[in-house]
Amino acid sequence: MKTSTSDAASAADGAGTNSNEPPSFISESTGPSPHLSYCPPPYDNILSAIGNTPLVKLSKVIPTSLKCNLYAKCEFFNAGGSVKDRIGLRMIEAAEKAGRIQPGDTLIEPTSGNTGIGIALGAAVRGYKCIIVLPEKMSKEKVDVLKALGAQIVRTPTEAAWDAPDSHISIARKLQRETPNSHILDQYTNRDNPLAHYDGTANELLQQLNGKIDMIVAGAGTGGTISGIAAKVREHNPNVTIVGVDPVGSILAVPDSLNDPGRLQAYHVEGIGYDFIPGVLDRKLVDRWYKSNDVDSLVMMRRLIRDEGLLCGGSSGAAVSAAIEAASSLGEGQNCVVILPDSVRNYMTKALSDEWMINHDFVDGDVIKKKQYGSWWATKRVCDLELNTPLTISSGVKCKDAIALLKREGFDMVPVIDEEGDILGVVTEGRTLYVKYCYLLVQNY
């Protein structure tokens, strides 16, 4: 009788089940796993997976002339994918302990994205509502993660100065005034930001390297990471050198003359640099500053991914580029630590895309090789392109209809035209959602 394939599979399964013989692969076991020296017990929730990130020695991206050991603190192993998970959890826990917030309240935070994800993660687990306000420059991936965590998103103009009425900080404050039972934890001034690193990250580093740390290199955004780590490590090693990394266009570096080339110009790397000095940044703790640029930062990010297997973001590339230069002053046996703040998950459609890198001229001839033209359409005349009529909306369209249109078409923004068809400007999803949110607040009063 002919046996079917399914019968044969069942027979094979049955034979395996009834056999007393151990699986053949067991004979090749070498004993305990060489990969795990410690296996933590089950966690009550995912917030317990924040911290205790690995420290990895770099070997492929460093020049042969570098004498010291260069170690990368891989903060993208945190539960939400970045170093900012630490401060999100710390600020929430401190506010709970002080009786400032309780489940059901609304947490509002202005952010470049990662702190928002950290707070949204904590809010999801602890039972808070969450509104995140971030500039339009920040990646779509960050927005998608925030939405998936249940946060409401409000976008603000990238070009707005920090104290302008339409900046992410000003809009967050306005929302807080208008939203009942809402709170801004405020990463820019909240002392629990640097304390998360003073009590957590720094102690991990001291344990991982048995206290032998000669140099620490970290990018500065709010400044909480570099300030907290520097303060703690310096207590154990007064001679440690602290190096801050600040992108061209930002004004955090000291002396201020370092910020003059390209002062306040736009830059692509996210999560580091500001146009004001955050309250939690103690620049007295930083021995020297390096100014980073987009090309070196993003190409190094791609090298770290390709050569070291570290799936990190652009600010990590900035930090490692600076660390290689700064650590050239160290000798054999000395240790330099560089902080890798976040994951490439946030930049899948940006710096991880060859086409995006080429179109922005972020090429080095090795990791990213520039083609003669970045895109197939680059040499064509506009009149030769078969372009569809762009989607537009009339200035008389209601905000709710504009929001529905943007969601339906999957767009973040759309041009607004007058009765003659002339373009008046653009409306973005973030701004229309902000208008809608304010309207709902008024209706609920």
C-alpha cells in the first residue's frame, strides 16, 4: 500500500516519540553553554530589563595605531532600545514615590524620541496616559514605536528655537496647562536624569572593568548621561578623562568658540546636541569636547554595524569617531569607554538606507559607494518625468477631514492650496492632531 507524505511524517514523529534513544545532537554537546555565565530569573514586567547592558570590546573599526582598549557600552540592549529607558523609568519611579503622579494621569514629554519611548514604555506598563511632543525632524520609526506603545504624538517644526511658542518644549508646556491631571517629568531639568546614570550606568561600568576606566566618551543631548557617569566614575578615579561629543550646529561644547563653525545649522544625527544648555548638563565635569559631523557619524554607524555587528544608531557613530581620536593619547593597557545610545531600529528608512545615504552625500567610498547619480531620475528633466498630480487640500477643509485624509493616504504632510490653486503652505499630521486635541480639551471642560 502506498504511504502518503503526511502518513510518513506521522510515522516519523511516532518513531521519534516512542524511541528511548536520546536525540543524536546531544552527543556533540560541550557541556554548559559558553555564551551565558548568568541567567536572570523571570521578571515581573519588561521594565526590569532596563539596565545591565553589555560592554563590548571594539576591534574592527579601530586603527592599528590605537594602543588602548576601546569598549562600547551597548545601550540599545535596554528594553525600549536606548539609554533613555533608564531615565524614563527613573523619573516615573521618583514621581510615584513622591506622590506626584498616579495611574490614570497623563505624562507629557518634549523629546527627540528616545526619552519619549522610555516614558511611553513605562506609561504602558504602569497605567499612565502619554503624550509625546517631538520635532518633525525625528524619524518615522520613532513615531511608529511611540504610537504602538499607545502614546499620542504631537509634532513641532524642526526649525523652531527651543523657547519659541511652537517649539516642542513650549507646546508640551501648553498641553500640560490645558490637560487635567497631566505632568511633564522634564528630562532637561529633572535631577533623576543624571542620577539614573550616577546610580546605574556608571556603577555597571565600574563593575565591568573592575574600576579601571581611563577615559569615557559620550554624546551630549540633555547631558544627563555624560554628567551622571562622569560624576560617579570620577569619585573612584579622579584622573579619568571625560570627553563630550557635540554635533556641528549645536552649542553645548566648551569653549563656545568651538560652536562657531556651523553654529545653529541643521544636522541629521538625532538625539545629541541642542540650541540651549539643559539644566542637567554639568559642563564642568567634561574635560574636553569634540564636534562631530553627519558624514563621519553616519558612516561610522554603518561600519559599526557591518564590521562589529553592533546594530546602533547615528549618535553612536558620532561617539565612536570622537573616541578613536580622543583615545589616541592613551597607552597600552588603558581603557576607554564609549557610550552607544540607541538602536538602528530608529533609522531603518534613513541612515540604514544606502539610497538615503547617497542622496544626502554621506559616502566614504567603502561602506557607502557613491554611484554616478544617486537616483534613477537624477539626470532626467522634470518635464520628462511621468509624475502624478500631487495630493493637495483646500484651505477650507476641516481639521478632522485633513487628519482623516493624512491617515488614509499614509502621509505626514500635504500642501494646502487656495481657490486659485496657489500653494499657501503645508499642513502636517502633528499640527492638525494638536489642534484636534486642544479642541477636545475645550469640549470636555
